[in-house]
Amino acid sequence: MQVDRSLLYAYRDASGWGTKVAQAGERAGLPVHLFDDADAVPDRPVPVFVHMNHRPGLRERDKRLMRRLARKQVLLIPTGLEGELYDDKVRQYALLHRYMPPSLHLVTRRQSKTAVTAMQYPFVSKAATGASSRNVRLVRTPAEAECEISLAFGPGIPLHWDQRQRGYLFWQRFCPGNAHDWRVIIIARRYACILKRFNREEVPFASGSGRDEPAYPIPGGLTERLLDRALEIVEAHAFSLCAMDFVLDGEEIKLLETSVGWPYHRVRGARFFTHGQGAWQPTRYLVTDLFDLIVDAVRRGESA
């Protein structure tokens, strides 16, 4: 598909990412057309940027938009597959389980009862949706697991935004000994930024702690291995714009989840690197230059 890179379409999303892409386009001399509905995007090979919102209602609306756009001859950033995976931990595990801690997706009370004796404690219980660790729980005993079963296959487990988790459980091996996780942001399967995110004080989960700091690729070290693993995943599935959260399970790197949105403004000084000549090399882009990087990747043909 020969993509017309003389312009860019950007969704006027609720968080303002599309507007920031338009501002970056103005700085770079690339016309950016903001749109509110898929009908405003032509059915031809043009780049289209969409930022999706994690709030219930907005999330479902944005996923419907992505599906409509995916039926057109456009270059979607992120891809249609990334849109389907967004904020759906169950679907992510179905596709990416080889990189993740062993998990069980339980859809009946009987399955869940059997799993109570098979699980190693503590383990992590997750809702399919949710950000900032709000819908993630550490289950420490069989009695707590039984309580989860009673709620999930009864009135529902209370979640953030007044939601309920009903009819399923998603139980995942807990990887102990991690005071933080690692977030790797990859743009255009070429540019990567790595952050160290320290755990929340009350639970051993990093998402939502707000305690982040930049990290840098060290040749032969863990950070280089993390970047290499993230690049392996995005190349295998042709992802174009995503963040991935990793922890260690002993010496093994394990993926926890992926996302297409993150607080880009919080960690100043974190730099994007690009892989070339067998090593990760620094670029001029900081994590706060995210929107300029997206626009430049479109202009240079790197986002295909």
C-alpha cells in the first residue's frame, strides 16, 4: 500500500492527544486534519492517528471507531490489532501468552473451584479492563480465592468507575521480588524509551504509583535485554505504537500487559533510542517529544 504522507488525520480524542499531534504537525509543516467520526476520513491510503480513552463508555466508543477505520484503506496508528487489545488483559494473554506469566482465564464456578488448589499463593487476580492497578488484586490465601469466586459468579467484584467483574476470573502467577517494573514505549517499531516504575506503597504493583524515572540501555545488561524483547514483540505482531510493562520472574523477563496510552508528560529527561549497528543508539527525542516523533515517523515513512 502506497501511503500518502503529505498529510495526517488525527482523532479529536477526549484526552487531547490528537490536538497535540496537530500542533506537532504545524511545527513540522505537515497538515493534520482533526476528525470526530470515521466518516470524515477518506477510504484511501492516508495515515490516521487515534488515541483511545480507558474510561468505560469512551473506551467502547473509541474501539468502535477503530473497527470502522480498520475497514478502510488507511494506515492506522496504532494498528487495528492494537486497538482490539487495548485495555483487554484477557485478549492480550490469548495473543501474547508466550511472553507472560502463566495465567488462567476461568469462565465457570467449577473451573475456578478446581483452580483454587492448583494456584501458587499469592497470585494476581485481574479484571480484563482497568488502568493504574485499580482493578488488580493480590490473592494471598485459598479463602480469598473462594471469596473472589463467590463474587465473580454472583453479584460481581466491584471495580473502578462503578463497574462490576462478572462471569469470569483472570488469575495470573505473581512474580515476587520486584520493587518496580519496567515500561518500554515503542513508536514505529524503531524508537524505544524505557522507564523504571516503582511500586505503589500499599501493593506490589507499579502502575499508577506515579514514581517513575528514566532508564537507559546498558550493553549486555538487563535494560538492553528489555528493549530487545519489546522490539521482538512489536515486530512479531506489527505493532506501531505501544507501551509494554515488564517484570522479572527469576532471571526471565515477563510481559504483564500492553497499552496505547500513557502519561507522556510525567518523566522528563527520558530519551528515545533507536536500534542500529547492533546496539541501541540515543536519538534527539525525549519522551516529552512524543507527538513530534509520531509526526516525524509519518513524514519519513517509518510508521508503515
